[in-house]
Amino acid sequence: MKTLTPDPRFSTDTTQPTSRYMALTSNDCDIPTLFIDTQAPLDVLQDAAGYRIRAVTQVMENLAMREEIHTDAVILHDFARLCAIPLRDGCDLLDVIGRRLQAQVSK
């Protein structure tokens, strides 16, 4: 079976600040398909991060206000994964923003 390798233009190394496209760490495959454009405007990156974090926050707040939640471990596991993906994406975006801001301060 042929082994696939990612296109060399894209980096799967999330610590590499020189690559324009950084793979999201929530990718669950050796060949990622979702990336962050690390050169996008800071306000666009911040908006994307905020949207993902607010979406999960809204769901969690709605759950917290319920009187009772009856569910089993499988559903809780799936729900946790559902919430973790956009949170991780938001954190990846915030990491890019932080690196960009730090680079500006260092100049």
C-alpha cells in the first residue's frame, strides 16, 4: 500500500512560525486537511478563535443551567470530543495570534 505524504508547502509542525499554513492540531489524520493561514489579518484570526470558543461556551452554559442530565458514558465521551475540537481550533488560532504579536514586539 502506498504511503501518502503531505504537500511540502504545508507544515504539520505547529511550532514552525515561518510556514504560512499551519495544520490544526485537532486534525485526526497523519495528512491534515484543515489549516490556519498564519499570515491572515490578526482581527480575522481573533474573530475565528472567538467564534469557536463562544460556540462551545454557549453549549456548556446551556447544559449547566439544566436541572438534570441523564446520559451514559458513551454520549458524554462523544459530547466531550464535540466540544474539544472547536476549543482546540480556537487555541491554535490564539497561539498564532500570540506568536505574531510577540514577533511585532521583538522588532
